[in-house]
Amino acid sequence: MKKTLQIISIQHELAMASGNGLDLDEMFQSFMQASIACLNLTSAYLFLFSDQAGSPIRFIGDTANQIFSQHISVSSQNTAHHETQNKILTRCVSEHISQHDFVSVIFSDDKFYHSFSIPEHGVLVFERVLEIEPIIQNSLEPIFKKLALSCYACLVHQSLLKEMSARKSAEDIIAHQAAHDELTQLSNRRTLTDNLKTSITYCIENNKFGALIFIDLNQFKSINDVMGHDIGDKMLKEVANRLKGITRGKDTVARFGGDEFIILLPDLGDFEQAAELVVNRTATRILDVVEEPFLIGDLIYNISCSMGYEIFPALNGSSCDVIKHADLAMYEAKTLRQRIAIRYQASMSEKLNMRSVYVTELKNALKNNEFMLHYQPQYDANDEIIGAEALLRWNNPKRLEESPDIYIPIAEDSELILAIGDWVLHESCRQLKILQENGLPDSFKKLSINVSAKQLGQENFFENICRAIKTSGIDAKQMTIEITENVLISRIHDAMLLISQLGDIGVDCAIDDFGTGYSSLTYLRRLPSSLIKIDRNFVRDIHKDAENRSIAKMIIALGENLDMNILAEGVECEEELQCLKDLGCYQYQGFYFSRPLAFDQFVELVKTRYLEAC
Ligand code: C2E
Ligand code: MG
Ligand code: MG
């Protein structure tokens, strides 16, 4: 009776310990403590199948090359393993591998080793010194089996947890990637659109206002092209961090495209005017952080940005409309070179519609031969005509007075510029030939022709120029190609190739509108161009405006250093001319001398000035 009670008590104690939760280590430790107390165990070992790296794995198939790692080892005394003990442990483990027995007992010197297989996972070995009575030993066998099963359950549970957490983190990574921009880790377009939809609905339901600010970096393309994409990428990441730094947690900061960012302010309260105030405050902060110099490597870069915004909910405005509106407003800010965020107005959409009307009209103009060229003479300090610039005019009553500044960018956007540019090239060569035949003064050296960004990137552009020269029969040395500084820098590689090809045949290159772009001195030095044209904005009031004077002075010094000629554009009065002469600039173009003239008028000017005088 006493024995039975003892057995029941031991069984109970061990069974309780082995059923203790699903954490393997915890369960095993508690079983071990109970076993040490009840059975005089000295040590317990848990051997698990493991992979090369030692992590436990589930055993599948062949056992021959299976590696074991000792997962848990608990000892009641502080005894070091000795060699015999190691051998016996190895035997215990290998017996189970070959036989898959559930329980086995090995006797060695003064110890007994009880080992149990844990199906598919490993082997559990108990070591004890004193023999337990056989009756107790036998009665405990089901408990050890239960222990092995509990270990098994724990292992399965643990690997399940591991698998679940691995899957969860894989899912988290995929979800993060689907919602974020890879480079900047900001929200991507999709997340932005989703958040915008939610926020529009929220605002409609709660009579609140929200806003979306569209940001486009200025000069970024130049930096990317001139300094390389590595620097460009670093700058975009830095811009992203700075924008994140000035927004609240509930705002969405997204990268919308290359250098376009959007900030969504989802809840700006009950009043539209208050919302507008917050937008303007945010815009000021955006400008501050974007204009803060960027230190990348050893160099400092400066950029700015243009911003447009829309407040929502607008009447019937969808999320697409809100983005489109803010984009249009940004475009307006860029065109007007505004340093503040501009709010969308319906007139901007009208302007957009007008652009598409323009495109149709430009196509018709080409078809109906409505274009013509005007020529603005260029002068030297002795008042001699040294050349002329061919300027496009649209010979249509509605458009005649319009500057090409208005429709050239539209033509540029729609690719029509290639056909128009081709026409300009051939027409100017043809008319130059006529001028030569009529007789040009010796002082007349060059006819300048403007080319656009798209033309520079055009395949066969150089061949086109050669063809125009050949067909017209002019001398290549009488032609100058004008490329604006901005276009030149944004297409620096195309430009360098073209300029050196043109140089080989004697055609010169002029950098137009100089001072408005972001040229790198390194590139300027390497450009084989021969003329810099000071932008007319720096010539305006140069005799009164100290800032313009110092900019012009710097450009003139730069030209001298790089051995380039300098021509001032937009000279409108005697005082400006005198000031330019004083600064050392000796070539001019502007209304003071002559407005751009129709071809016949230009012919007449040359005739009365030079030919009739002879
Ligand atoms: P641009 O190449 O800088 O041409 C000079 C512009 O300054 C011309 O404007 C000319 O009329 C204007 N201008 C000249 N002197 C004065 C002055 O004293 N005061 C003022 N306020 N303006 C003066 P326009 O003809 O309206 O041309 C504007 C721009 O359109 C040109 O600037 C050029 O970038 C572009 N453009 C003109 N023709 C062509 C062309 O055939 N192809 C291309 N791609 N662009 C062209
Ligand atoms: Mg020009
Ligand atoms: Mg110019």
C-alpha cells in the first residue's frame, strides 16, 4: 500500500511537471527538478536533430548523416562530462536513431542511463546513480513516454511559432514594400491615394478641411545629370527625411515621382481659412528645409522647390482631382518662379485646356506654313552689325504678337518642337544664303539659331544640321547654335558631343540666357563653346541695379578666364550700353539697337546701312 502510494505520488509529481505549458525549456526544467527530487537523477540531456548551423530541425528520412546538437543539459551536481559518460550518451543517441525505441536503459559502472525518443526530433537521456526499485522503474515508463510526448508537443509548437513569426515578418516586409517608395521609404502613390480617399470621406462626413501640397524640386534634374544619380539619390533621401521631420504623425509624406513629393494634411479643422493658414505655415517650413544646403561627400549643394496645393473637400472633387489640382498649382508656381505655395484655381485648368488647343493650332500652323523668322541684329562696340539671331514668329493674326516663349514650351512638351526646330534650321540657312547673295558687310560673322532641349536629344540632329548647311550652300563657319544654359546643363552629355561635332565643321556654340541656370565651372571649362550671352534679366537697369551689375561683372570675368566672347542680351537704353562697355562687354543685342525684324526689313537694314553707303 505504502509503495503504491509512493508510486502514485511520484507519477503525479512527474506528470504534473511534464504537462507544464508549451515552452520546452520551462517544461523540461520543471520536470527535471521534480525528477531530481523524486528519483535521484544526476543529469538530464536533450539531444535534438540539427542542421549544419546547429539550429534544431525536424528529422525527415535518412538518419545516417544526422547531426545532433545538445539542446538542454541539466545537472544536479556540478560534474564535468568525462569520456565514458560522453561515449554512453553517444550510444544512447545512436541506439535511438537506429532502432527508434521509445525507451532504453544502459548500465555503466555505477550509473544508469534512461533514454527516450522524441519522435522526429531527438532523444532525451536521464542519468541516475542509485537504482530505483524495478517496480517503480516499470511504473514510471508511461510517465517518461508522456514526457517525451510533451517535449514533442513543445517542439512542434515552438517550430510552429517560429514559422508563424517568420511568415508574419515576411508578410510585414511585403506589405511595407507595397506601401512605400523603395529609395526614400516614404509612402508611395498607392498609399497616398488610399489615405487621400479616406481623408476626403472623413472631411465630408465631419465637415472638416484637409489639404494636399504638391512639391517639385527645382534644379534637381541638373544635379542628377551633372553630379550623377548617386548624388541625386542621396539628395532625394535627405529631402525625404527633412520633409518627414517637419510633419505630424497623421500626415502622409509621399514620393510621387522622380523629384516630386506630396504632403497630405488630412485634418485641418472646421474652417477653410484656418486650413489655408496651416498650409502656408507648412509650406514655409518645407521651403526652409529644402533650401537648407545639402552636404554630400565634401560638396555643398543648394536646391529649392516649387509648391502648389489644394484644399479639400471641393465640390465633387475626387482624389485624382485633388492631386491634379495641386500639381497644376505647382506648375504655375514653377512657371512664375514663386517661392510660396500657390493654391489651385479653376483658371489653371482652363490654361491646361488652352495648351491642348495650342497643340492643335501648332500642328495646323506647321501644315499651313504659318511660321516665319524674324532677325534681331547683334552689334559690336563700334556699332557694326556682327551677326543676327533668328527668332521664330507665328504668322497668324491671333498669334503674331505672341513671344515664342509662350508656345515653344508647349511645342516642347508635345514633341512638335522637333518638326518646328527642323523648319527653323532649314529656313534660317536658306535665308542666310539669300542674305549672302544680296551682300553682307564684312563685319557680319554669324547667324545664331536657337535649339531646344528635345532637339539636342534627337537622333541624327548633327546630321540634320549638316544637311541644312549643305542644301542651302552656306558656309558652316557662319552659323552659331544657341543653347540655353538650363538646357545645356540638363543635357550636358548630348550637348558636349554635339558641340564638339559642330566645332569640327566650324559651327560655333553660344550659351544663351546665361546666369539663370546652375552651371558647374568644371563643365563650362570643358565646353568648347565660344560665346556666352548674358541673360537680359541681368542687363535690365544695369546702370542702376548694383546686384545686376555685379552678376554681369562676374560673367564677364568668367568669359575672359575661359576665353569666351560675351554678348549682352536685351540692351534697351544708352545707359545700359555704357555700363556694359565700362564693365568690358563689347557685343550687344537689344531693342536699343533694333527690334527683331522680318526678313525683308532686315535685308533693308543691311542695304541702307552698308550697301547703299558704298
Ligand atoms: P532668346 O533666345 O533669349 O531670344 C532673345 C529674346 O529676347 C527674344 O524674344 C527677343 O525678342 C528678346 N529681346 C531682344 N532684345 C530685347 C530687349 O531689348 N528687351 C526685351 N525685353 N526683350 C528683348 P522672343 O523672340 O520673344 O523669343 C523668346 C525666346 O523664345 C528666345 O529667347 C528663345 O529662347 C525662344 N525662341 C525663339 N525662337 C526660337 C526658335 O527658333 N527655336 C527655339 N528652340 N527657341 C526659340
Ligand atoms: Mg537665343
Ligand atoms: Mg537669350
